[in-house]
Amino acid sequence: MPDEVTNLAPEERVLSTLNEDGSRRWVNPRPSKGKFFYARRIVAYLLIVIFSAVPWISFNGKPLIFLDVVHREFTFFGKTFLPTDTLLLAILLIILFVTIFLITALFGRIWCGWACPQTVYMEFLYRPIEWLFNGAPGKRKPKKFIGFRKFLQYAVYLLISLHLAQTFLSYFVGAHNLSEWILGSPADHPVAFIIVAVTTGLMMFDFAYFREQVCCVMCPYARMQSALLDKDSLTITYDKNRGEPRGRMVKKPKSSSGEPINLPVLGDCIDCTMCVQTCPTGIDIRDGLQLECIGCAQCADACNVVMEKIGRPLGLIRYASERMIEGEKTHFIRPRVVIYPLILIGAISAFVFLLSTKPAADVLFIRGQGQVFNILESDEIANQVRVRISNRTEKPATYTVSIVDPPGVRIDQFSPMEIEATETVSENLLIVAPFSLFEDGKIVLSIKINDDQGKFETIETYKILGPMSLPKD
Ligand code: SF4
Ligand code: SF4
């Protein structure tokens, strides 16, 4: 063994929540109350109410949002999307992503700091509960009864996590269904019970233990930040031109002759580190924009209190673009801010067009399983075909399938299909055609499908197969 152990610690800081030895640096941010905190708190409580209420709200007789994964149906604002709507759902995703890109280009990670459920629940629900039982950093309660207080804190965490897990699940199974299940025995709905139990456990793990690590190491959005931001994006920024050189405020010392000694002129930052102590991801904003910064503006609130105390203008840390800090003009109109809205207009137009021109039903013919065709004793050829019909309307409908062309081809073993609203049903058909109609072993059929409501009628083409010749007796 060499006497000197090589220090493998990286020379630069890798992560704000990592100690040099690789262990976790726990972050206990100090509360900072200011205009951003109060505004964020209003937004956060509004979002919590909306998130909890949405599964209970109906629109056009349907839940406002219902993600029925089991039946592969997704309802948004009263409109149900079926598995056949892959293109529409893909366009919806594009709209969502481009909107996030646009907002990030304009306002940085405003989503993370103001609206992301991780921040909203952590900073405005779980963290205040911790402070209620144990006191905030700097105002910690005496150690007396600490065990009991911790127990109460985690008991409340558990109740909130359970509520969150149930709310989360109600988006997938429906709030009314879930409330019925909750009142019943877990044995009646074991899958739902297990999902709620696991989700509650994950919530506890996240908000009681993992916390800011989600933003610092897990969330992919943080990693895309550098590509989405530019010099004109508004982010929480430390004005280094105003703040530096930083230094503690000291009384002007005097020389032995009583003359005041001139000290170097300092910037507005008095190096009190309040901005660092309040940061929920444990970074120092004075080092510049970092991947861990969630744009929560807590450092801006903390610094404003300090600036007020020392009689300096507020906003040493503020929403500003890199150009603003450099004293340059910020360009609000720039290529990406023009291109993203153009993509959005295109995607929204395509979405509305596709949605409004969607037929009242989707029809798909698939070849039946097993033998491709059978030769009947009557010298007719039978093809087994499977038809799948999705009723896209809000009412039950009965669908009829009939052969329009060529004459002489018929459908056996089929009765009209009764399909509930937004349901999809598959049936087998037996299509029988005289051998004389086959050319080169095939017939191209025109098949009519219509409903009894007069809302849907279409003619599909489908090729049935047959032999090139009939076997001799
Ligand atoms: S809170 Fe303001 S004054 Fe204090 S260290 Fe941070 S930037 Fe400097
Ligand atoms: S640096 Fe400021 S804005 Fe960024 S996460 Fe920390 S406190 Fe929030």
C-alpha cells in the first residue's frame, strides 16, 4: 500500500448535493418570504386544488381528463381518443413539447419553479409540514419531544401521500369508481389496492427522502435546458456587475492618527449567503446559471430582504436575461421565438382539422386466423375475415356490413354489431363467393359498413383469396 492515498475526488464540483467523498449533502433551505414566494404560493395552492378536483369534474357527460389505459381510451375535455387516434395523440404530444420549448426560451425554467408538481408539493405542502413540527432552519424547535414530533410529521406525510396516490389513480380509473372501491374490501380490487399502496410508498420516498434529487439528477428537462435557453431568455440571474467584488460590510477603520482608511470599493453583494441558504437545490446562483437551478426565485426573495436592510436597490438577483446583465438590449423577437409558435400553429391546425374530419366510426378488416380459404361442396370459396369497428360517437349504434360489389358474393354467419359509445368490437365474418368470380385467385370486394343512426356509412375495399383452379372430383 502506498503511504499516500490518491485523492479521487473531482477537482470541480459535480453536483450541489454531493459531498467530496460522494455522500449526499442534505439541503435544508431556509424559508424566504417575498413577492415571488407569495405569488408562487397562490399558484401552488390553486394547482393543488385543480389537480385534486379534475377527476371529479365532468364535461359533456364525461370526466374532464380520464386516462383509461386498460381500454386504451383517453378523454380530454369531453373528447375521447381511441387507440386508432395515434396520429392525433402524437400531434397532442408535439403541441405539449413545443409549448414547453417556447415557454423555456422566453422564461427559462418557470415551469419547474412555479408549476411542476415536484416543486409545488415539496415546497408548499411537505416542507411547510416539516417546519410546522420541527421548525424551519434557523428557527429549529428545542429537541424535547423530537421523536414524537417526527412521528407526527411522517404520519401527516403518509396521509397526504395516500391522498396524492388516490388522486393520481383516479385519473386512470375514474374518481367515482375509485371512491366505491375504497369503501369496499381491498380483496375486491387487489390491483387498484396494490397500485395505491405502491404509489403512496413512492410519494413518501420522493417527498420525505429523495426530494431535490429528482430535479438535480433525474428530471430530463434540466438536461435539455442549455439547448433550450439563449442569451435573451429571462432566468433568475445574479447581477454580477452590480454585486462584485463581493465582501462583508465593515465599519471604516481609522489610522492611528484618526484618519479614515480607504477600503477597496465593494459591490452590492455583502456575501451573507442568504441566497445560498434558501436555495432548495443547494446551489449558489452567484456562480451563474446551473443545471440544478429550478428558477424558483427564492434566492431573489432572500436577497431583496438583504438589499432592503442595507439600503441598496432591490433586484441584485432578479429575472433577467444574460444580455440585460451585460447592459445589452434583449431581443424578445428572435428565430426560436418565431419558429416555435409557427410549429404550434401548424400542429394545432392539423389537430383541429383531423379531429373535425374524423368519421363517426373506424373500421378495419383483418384476415382470419387459420386456413386462408376453404373450398365448399357447392364449389364456392369461403374466406374468414375479422372486422373491427370502433364506435366513436357518444351513443350506442348498430353496424351492418354488406357486400356491394361484385354481385353474387355474400356474407354468412354475421349479424349486425351492437357497439356501445366509444367502444371497439371485433367479429368474424364468413365471406362466400362463387369460384367463377375469382380472377388470378382473388376478388377485390367493395364492402359497405353503415350504422342505424344515419351518422356513418363507408365503402371499404378488401381482397379475398381463392384457388387458381378447382380440384377435380
Ligand atoms: S443574498 Fe444577496 S447579498 Fe447575500 S450573498 Fe446572496 S447575492 Fe450576496
Ligand atoms: S438558484 Fe435561486 S432560483 Fe435557482 S433553484 Fe436556487 S433559489 Fe431557486
